[in-house]
Amino acid sequence: MLNAPRLASTSDACPDEGTILEFIDGVLARDARAALERHVDVCPSCQSLMAALARELVDEEDSERAAFSGDESTFLPAPGSEPTLAASPGERALTDAVAYRESPTRLGRYLVIEPLGAGGMGVVYAAYDAELDRKLAIKLLRAGRDGDDERARLLREAQAMARLSHPNVVSVFDVGTLDDAVFVAMEHVDGATLRAWRTRRDRSWREIVDVYIQAGKGLVAAHDAGLIHRDFKPHNAMIDRAGVVKVLDFGLARLGASPASVELARTRELDAGTDAGRGTLTPLTRTGAIMGTPAYMPLEQHQGRQADARSDQFSFCVALYEALYGEHPFAFDSLLALVRALEDGRVRPAPVDAQVPAWLRAHLLRGLARDPDARHPSMRALLDALARDPAELRRKRQLLAAFGGAIAVVSASLAALYTGSIERCVDLDDALTSTWSAERAEALRAALVAAAPSRAEGIFGLVRARLDRYVDDWSTTRVAGCEGHRRGRLSDELYTLQTACLERRRASLEAFVDIVAEGGARPVMIDRVVAASAALPPIEPCGDAAYLSADVRPPESAATRLEVEAQRHTLDRAREHEQLGQYDEALALVDEVASRAAALDYGPLVAEAWFRRGSARVFALSGDPGATEEALTRAVTRAVASGHERLAAEAGIKRLYVRAAMLGEAARARDDVGLIEAWIEHVGGDTWLEGQLLHNVGIIHSVRGELDAARDAYTAALERKRRTLPRDDPELIYSMANLAYTLHQRREYEAALELLSDALARGDEALGSRHPQIALVASMLASSLIATGQYGRARAAIERALEIHGDVDGAGPVIVPLLMQRGEVALRQRAYDDALTDYGRAYELAARSLGDAAPNTIYALLGYASALSGAGEHERAVAMLEHALALQEDDASRSAETHLLLGEALLAADDTSAARREFQLAAALAEPDGGLDSSARVQALEGLGRALHREGQLDAAARVLQDLLEVEAPTLPPTNPERINTRRALARVLVDLERGRDAVLALREAIAAYEAVPEPPEAELAITRFELAQALPPGRDAAEALELARAAQRELVDAGPGYALERATVDAWLAARR
């Protein structure tokens, strides 16, 4: 290569090859690079040379050149075919320049080389990133007929893709716009689509399932991030040379080609020669025929209904079915015929020569169900099912039996158990026939339908899946135990204990099904059914010899043993009533057992009855905390006296909660922790008990305000529970929510958001998307989103919670916090009319059901007063806030926020000195032990700084605000709204102090913080930019100031009436500089 001179000016002379290569390599000097870019923009010859050189660098492999397969001719439109939507000007320019090699074009730092394919969404190009020296793919997305709105949606969806990081999802590096189009720069995948991979050679069903499970994991990752694919098919997933599957185009499908409703209106018949109806692997994307998308869409998408994660599950199952059977699951020869087949739910029979196991087909058929609620609860649940090969389970049973690992089998009757009879280890599933059968499942479903028709199928799907797994695990352990006993690897004594353990599990299952199915699932019970099904006593301990050996010895007398077992079955039934929220029924059964236990004089049973009584009282509405503590104390005492240390630990753990959370005696509760730890250690350790103990230790620390210790305890508890519980166990969701709440209190908002997002995804899977616990987690998520200024996402979370609770009037006080949250979002966005509506409704509901002086009633009143002040009704606002203070006169510690809001209203009414006094009082009341711990204190000190500024006390104002920033910096994230507001307030003071350079620096930091928020508050960002424009010194910064002001003007056009004054101020400032 010849050494070329550096470009020093924008000369018309073309640079030589050496200079262009240095540009591509990223080593060209900055000034020369800028000059070259300006020259190439207007020089077709240099554009062609640059494209040719870049192709030589990145196009070293002739095979597999396409980023999105390149091995399927159907990806590019057929010659002469017309696109579904007209190309945008930006897309036409790029297509004309690149596709015909007349003049290659750049997108920012990316050099576009050649087109790779086109589809309903847009065009894909090969490109080169000179700065990072890598090949990538750029997809140019056309906005379609909806113009600006759709382009904005496309950009938001592409940005959501960029935040999704998972090994089974194609990486998105950058997003941007070109004229009226959106481009996405993404990973170049060197491989083939799943369709091409499948057709290259014969594949075993195991090989196919393993590959598709990878694709499914990509979908799960997207669902966890709140993205729905809407267009999953074999074309939209690739497998690279290392065997890694990557799914493409997350979140974009719904914005792309014509919706199914448009296609239905056209009802174009397939060509006579197409094989789609016969079900071959021929693609369904040919122009003029049915599009690829409809062939994989579920009925709800064809009907124009909202797609969700279950829709992706259906599409996934269609693709996997095709890959396994070589044909589409539904027989059709036109789009209309396909829709009719979907409506009828007619899946074609399996081919005679198919090698696909029946269990695998059953899971696919469930995923292909017409009703979304009848499908698997989630993609994760489907993947778990696909990975559970019954043949592997049988091999595990044989292995367990060979090593004597798990042990237990139920005899025909308890009497037979204790005579030592050994049954043959075959056909043992008959023992569960009456407990969990198709008939019992249908009875349970019918009871759920009667109690909650709109939610029953979804709840039943979750419960059925859990009970099926429970029965499968029970049977596996039973058979393995029987085999171990027959081979002499298991003693008669231990086998008897194991048999009794499994029998109690069977009895608990029977009680659960009976209570729900035969007793009728009352509406009040319906929300507990899913959690109760997950809380059935675990099977695993019945296969653990150490666990069983540590249990208390049974009575010597066989008759007494039988009586004790019968009473324990009654306690198990009481436990299921308790889990389902039927506390009175549970206590009635406990009373029966308690009297009989006293007569038998068997200490462990007496302790168990006291424990069950105390446990049922914990959450009973009529529960007396003192009586609850007494019952649990008696349980502990009798358990220790009878050597029942595991029960002593369990009762002691529950008593920790009663003492700390219900009686407010956290110090007394803490004194018991060491003793409980000793009991757990004495029974050989128990990870589940350790998790429960640590969780309640976290509650003790929370009650005492020891947030660091609470966080550590909750974190350790969650780690223990994750070791012992399946991913979809509701217990995990509760622990994650408690930890997240503590993180929120500690202002670790990002960590709280991550945990709550995970909890919400798990909650959908564990409890169903409409469970009240999901509403609670969504509300907690909204709180952390509000704290980080992500108001759009916060509103979406609040709306979801409100939707779960249904009618506002019927929901009662439970809806009040959600209405106040939505009111707070509106208030922060200056949507004062909306805030007045929500706070007003919250106040009415709270006052009616809780009373005028209840905390939530007062909080609603405070929000309403703040909205009044924002709307300009300062006198009414002040009067309301003074009334709230009167209601709080007996509890001054809770009045800090009221004084803060009163200060804001007075400052807005220009009563500056009175406002300053209120801010000072609020800051003093909100200061715990001299530390900066509350959000109210931060806001009060920021308000005090503004009041001092308004009074002309500039030095004092600057000192307060600067000190606040320095003290709060370690505890608040840079994107926290209070922190940004403090920085802006300080900048305004610095301007008046003629410290312009410091003010500019503060405002630039504020702007950077706003821009770092995933969802920046556009209006506040615009005002801050205008404040920076005003702060910039005249002269050399005048151009930047004008650009900032014009940008603010554009962004404030669509802001609500709450920003009218700022709009007018910006307009006047710009008019004065014309």
C-alpha cells in the first residue's frame, strides 16, 4: 500500500486508496476524517471505491454471506413483485444507492456495502463498522402508512431490542433514523435459519427439540423484558456455526407487514402448486400467496386481538411441529381455510411414520390450543415440559432404586403398612387414582369456573401443571423406595417412615382437591388456589434418609400409631384450609385434634396441634396477636420437651414474625434467633428452614429500621430458597418483593427494579397474570420507576395493577394506593386535571372505608392539595394542607411530608418567608438520627434552597443546595428526579451569583442525567436545555444557545397545559433574538 498524504482541507481532489483504508481502519486523524467524510458525501467515485475496499475487508467468506440466512431465496422478493407497503424516501435512497452499486451510502459511522434481503418490515444490508472493525447487519425499517406515529413506535421497539441481552437473541448495537425510516445495526450471524438447518439433512427429534429449546430461551428472555415477538417462525431464528441459536426481530413484528385482518380481507388463494396445505416445509412467504406470518399466528392474532407471550408460544409450537413432523399442524389450502382450522382447533393426526414420542406431541398440542388460557402457563413452563423426557425419568427411578436414594411407597391401607407387608413395585399408580384423576381434575376446574368464570381456565392451567408434577414426583419416589426395600437396601423401619411420609403428602393433595372441588371454590378463595397448590408439602424429604431419621419416633403401640396418623391427616387437612384462607375451618379441625391428642398423651402430636392453631391465627382477620404468640409458644415448649426439634424450629420461626411484625417486639424476637439456629443445626441442617429463618430475621431488622442488615438477611434468605424451590414457586416472589422493598428504601432503585421485574415475570408464571399478588408487585415496581423518573413505564405498571383489581368502586380501599400512585405520576408530569381526578377518587374511597384520619385518607388529601396548587388554586391548597396537619397533630413524626407540601403551596403563592419556615420544619421532622435517609428531607432541603433564592439570600441558598448534593450523592442514583431537581435549583442560584461556568456545568450534568434515564421526561429535559441556553455566555456559545432553545421549543409543543408558562418564555426568548 502506498503512503498517502493526510487530507488537510476540503479540496476537490479525490483522496487515494491509502487514505480511504486509513479511514476504514479508524486511524485517520480527526480533521482529515471530517474532511474525507464531507468529500465522500458529494463524490460518487469515492463512494464506490470506499464500498469496494470495505467489501474486501469484511467479505472474506463467500458462503453464508447473509446476516439473516442468505440461504433462502424466498427472503428476497420475487422479480417484478410489488412490496406490501410503499418504500419510504430514506429507504428508496439507500436501496437505489446500494442495490444497484451506483453509489454506496453511509449511515453515521456505518458503511453500507450491499443488500442482503427484503421483507415486509424493510431491507437488510451488509455493513461495516470502521470504528470497531467489524461486519454487521443493518435493517432499515419502513414506517408504513401511519407516518410519524409508527416511526416513533418503531424507534421505541428498536431501542427496547437494544436493551435485551441474551445469548439466544441477536444483539442490537445501535438504532437511529434516516429521513423517515428507522435503522437497526445488529449482530451479523454467520449461519443458517432454523428452516434451512432442518432441511439440510435428517434430524432426530431430540436434536430438533434441543435446538428449538434454545430458541425458546430467547423468547423467554424477551418476555422477561416485557417484549412480545409476534412473528416467531423458522425464518426468524438462526443457528450459527457453533450451534448457538439466535432469535431475530424481537418487538418489531407487530409494526411490520399488513396485519392478519388485512390479509383475511384479501383472502388470496394459494397457488395450485404450493405445498403449504399439504404441510411440506415449503416456505409460505411467496408474493401473491399467503404470507409467512399468518401461517404461524394463533387465532387471536388473526382476529386482530392483542398478542401476548402465549401467542409467541403458539407460534413456537407451530414451528417446532413443522420441524418434527415435516408438515404444518393444521391442514389448509388457503388463508381462510387456515383460520377456519384454527377456529375449530383441528390439529391433523401425526403421520404414520412419525418418530415423535406421544408425550412430546401432547405438550405441542397444549401449546397449539385455540384458547390462550389453555396453553402452557408460560414459554418457560413449555420449555420445562419439553426438557422432561419420561424415559429419562424412568432411568432416574432405576438409578435411585439401584443406589437406595429415594424411598417410599404407600400401601393399600395404613394397617397393612405396619404389618410389614411388601407389595410388588408395579402398577403402583393405582394408589393415586382416586386422589388425582381426570374426573377429579374436571371437578376442580368446574369449581373454579363457578367461582371466577373469566379467570378459571388460566388458574386451572397453572394448578393442573403443578399437581401433575407433584404426582409425577410422588410416583417416582414411591417406586424407587419400593425397589430399594425389595432389594434389601432399605430397612423395614426406615421404609415404614418413608411410607408414612408419602402417605401424608398424598393426604394433603387429596385434602386440597377436595376442599376446592367438592367444597366449592368461593370467590374469596380463588386467588389463593394457585399459591396453595405450590405450597403442598414437598416430596423430596420423603426420599431423604437423614430427614426421616431425624423425625420423632412413632408411638410403640400399633393402634396408637394408626390413631396418630389419622389425627395428622386431619391436621394436614387443616393446613390446606389455612393455605386457602379458610381459617375458621382450619381452627375447627385443629380443635378436634387437640382434644384427641391430649387423650393420647403423645407429645409430638400435641405440639403439632398447637403449631397449627398458631399458624392459622397469624393471618386470620379475627386473629389476636397475643393468643397467636401463646399458641406458638406452647408449640415450641411441647416440641422441645418431646424431642420434636424440627417443629420447634418451625414454630419458633413463625413466632419471630408474630413478635416483630404483629406485636412490635422486634428486640424480643431477635433474642430467639440463636436458639432456632441451634435447633436447625441439631436436626442436621435444613436449607428450607434456614431460608424461612433468614426471611423473618430480615423482617426483624426492617421493623428496627436496620436496612443494611435487613437487605443482607433477605438476600441470604432468597439464596437459600432458590436452592430448594422451583423457579415458579410463589414463595420466591414474596421473598424477592420484600428484598426489593428494602432496596427501594435504601434508594438502590436500579437493583430494586431488576428484582421486581424478575419477580413480576416469575409471578405471571407462578400465579397467573391476574393474581392480586401480581398487582402488588406491579405497584412496587411503579414506585421504583417513579423514583427514577420513568413515568411512562410506571403508569403502565399501575394500569396493569388496576386492571387486575377490576372495577374501582368494587375494589374498595385496596385500590387507593394505586390511584394515588397514578395521581403522583400525573402530578410529576404536570397533568393537574388527571391528578385531581385520581387523588379525588382515592380520597373518597379511603374516607368512606377507612375514615378521615386514616393514613391513606390523609395521603390522598395531600396529593389532591398539591394538584390544586399546581393548577393555580393556591388558597384552597393551603387550607387543605393545614386541615391535614390538624388531623396529624397527635403524630408529628408523620407530618413531615405535609409541611413539605405546604411549603411548596406557599412558595407558589409567593408567601416566601412562610414557605421557608415550612421547609425548615419538614427537613427537621424528616431527619432520623441526624442522617439523610428520607426522600421528604431531600425535597424539603431542595425547597428551602429555592425559598432562600426567592428571598434573595443567594449565598445561603447555594450553600444549602451544594451541601445537599454532597451529602445525598452516595445515597441517590444520578438519575433520581430529586437529585436532578437539586442540581437545576443550584444552577439557577449560580447564574444569579454570576458563577456562569459552574451553572453551565451543573446544567450539563442535569441534562446528562435526564438522558441516561431509559424513558427521559421530555418536557423537563426541554426546560433544562432552555435553562442551559440562558446560562451560556454570549459570543462563541450563542449558536449552541439558540440550538438548545429551539430544541426546547420543539419538545414543548406537545407538552400539556402545565407547561404553558415555559412555552411562552421560550418563545419570547427566541423572538427577542431574531
